[in-house]
Amino acid sequence: MKKNIAIDFGASRIKSAAFLNSGNIIDKFETKGSNHFGNKEINPNFFYLSLIKHLKYYSKKYEFSKIIVCSEMHGFALYDQNTKILSNYFSWRYTKKNSNTMIKYLKKNNFQNLTGLKPRDGLPVVNWLTRKDYKIKQEYLCGIGEILCVKGGEYFGNLHSTYAQSTGFYKLNNKNFLNKKKFLNKIVNSKKNLIGTINFNKEEKNLYGGYGDLQAAFMGSKLKNNQLLINMGTGSQIILKDKIKYNNFEKRVYFRNNLNCITHIPSGRSLSLISKKIDKLYKKKNYLWNMIKKISINDLKDCDKIINLNFSSIKKTKISNKNKNDLIQFSTILLKSYCEQYIKILIKSKINKPKINKIILSGGIPKMIPLIKSYFEYKTGIVTKIDNSKVDETLKGLIKLMKFNL
């Protein structure tokens, strides 16, 4: 029986799984993600070569014909009408120095109501419009799924709406915003999407999906009504499938529906930077995480100091050599700050009982720090559960979505 391959081109890791049509996973593999390059431009070959590395791993063991992918959102490359790649790939970490003027302009011009997104650094629409020559060149936007087909096979011109919206050029009513010619492609809203083909070992392999990783993760979460999903990974999002309009929430395309989301919450990227600083200072590996494990719920309750975990603020944070007790105190402040940023959002958005009866925590951070669950329950009074599945929600979502593409 031939196998299928699901691949998530995530920020910290590129994760994949081989699975049967029944959905049973038989193997997994992972390589480094785009986070390895920081906020620099990335040669598109990185994604294609990463795909080949994953396919080679599985081809030694199995026969497969179909591949389904999702990827980090808000990243893009430029290509021409002949699908020739014209630029490097710009991830969501890439920002322009002169972006503030454009962000203010978009805020004044109803951007969030039109697109569902808050204008911010790293959005393709912001990076594109801040270029001096943006009106002159005939360029089109493509994501990682499209790059793979252009580099390694044939692209069929189908761009999924979950990616298209993340650029900031896409209206929620399915019409392009700001410039109708920024997509060379046909926009697809359904769960079925054949992006194109990949040539591998002298055979054509169909490539499906091109979904945003947020939507794939939500699909894999099996979230029920009146439940809230908080993903705590390299990046972090609060996701709720509800027709109610909540304060400060974005609208994210979810196939033919929308999700309520708050994205770009400081998470693993900021914590990892602090961890590296402390490891370097004390010359011990994972020293911060070991200190955090010593923290109790009472320590968090008694802590009355909060710090800003925004990545730009964390980069400026100086950590001097402290004794062990001081470091535990600092770790307590850090963990309290991490938890309270979510609590503050929930309170501000008026999301509480009885509207929400369960909070699901996914991603690597709550698995590493289960105390977060206890603190959430203490602060919200809502039953909180950590998703301890060994398979990432994105891969589970892709496996579920493949049923529509078989």
C-alpha cells in the first residue's frame, strides 16, 4: 500500500510524517526551520532542498505518491508571470526600517475590517509597499508551497486562501485588496487544493495543500464549541471558532469560514533568546528551564512584577551574573509575565465562563512547563488541558485534510 507524506514548514522545525490513507502515522522526520536564518532573507532553495531531504528519508523505506503541506504564514517570495522566482523569501520576521509610516496609513484606511488582519511589521503588504519601486515592477506573491512546485516541478496556479489572506492583499469577501494584480493565481477556499507536482526519483509526485499552519493546527486540534485553543510554540496564537466578534481579535480565513484569532503573542522565540543569554552567562545548558522547573504555583501567586516579553524588548534585556536564588526569582518573574499576557488578553476580550468551558494548551512550551496549566485554572476558573499528543497538531490537521485530496 502506497503511503502519503505530510510536511509542515514551520518556523522552528520542518516536521513531516508518513501516513496511510486510514490516517495512521507510520514514521516521522524533522529538520531545521526558517528560524535558523533569523530576520534575514532566505534563499528559496532552502525550502526545496529541505523538501527533498524529507522525501529522501521516506523513499528509503516506503513508496509514496502524494504530499500535502502547510507552512508558516506571512512569508513570501516574488515571481514573474512566467513563474520565475525573482527574489529571496521574506519570512514574518523580516521587517523594513521605514515600515511605521505604512502601518499608520493602513490603520487609518480600514485595513483590519477589510482584510481581517492587524497591520504590523513583517506583513508582506507592508514590506512590499515600503519599496520605492513597487509600482514599477510586474511582480506577484507566492508562498512556500508554490516555491516548491516552481523549483522542483510544475505549478498549477492554485493558491490557497489561508496563505493569500496572510499577505494582507486579500479581502475577507474574497477579493484582492490594494492591488488586484498581486496574485497571478486562482484563489482556492476549499479543503481540496492541488498546488502542482514535484519531480522526485524520476517520478511526478502530486503536491497538495499550501495551507496556513494556523488553520492546519486548528483542524488537527479537534476543538469543540465553547473551547479555546492557545498555541504556545515559537510563535503563539489564541484561536476561537465563533461567530461572535471579540475585542482585539483578528479574523482568519478558515476554508469557507473564519476563525477569531490573536496572533504574534511573544512566546518561544523570546524565551529561547533569554535562555541562550543565561546559558552563555552561566556556561550551563538549559539552565533557565531547569530553574523554571523549581517554581511553584505559590511562587507565581506571590510574584508582583511583570516584564515585557516582546522580542525587541528581550533583545535589549541585560542579564548580569546572579546567584541561584536571584535567578530563580528572575525565572519566576519571566514565567508570571508569560502567563499573564494571555490572562490579560482573555480579560480584555471578555472571554470567560460560561462562554468558554475549556482551554486547550498546545505546542512545546506547556508540555515543558505544566505549571502554566495550573496557573491558568487558578486565574480563569476554566478547566485547562495540555495537549500531550506526540504528533504536532499541524501534522494531524494535514492528515485530516488529505482525505479531501485523495
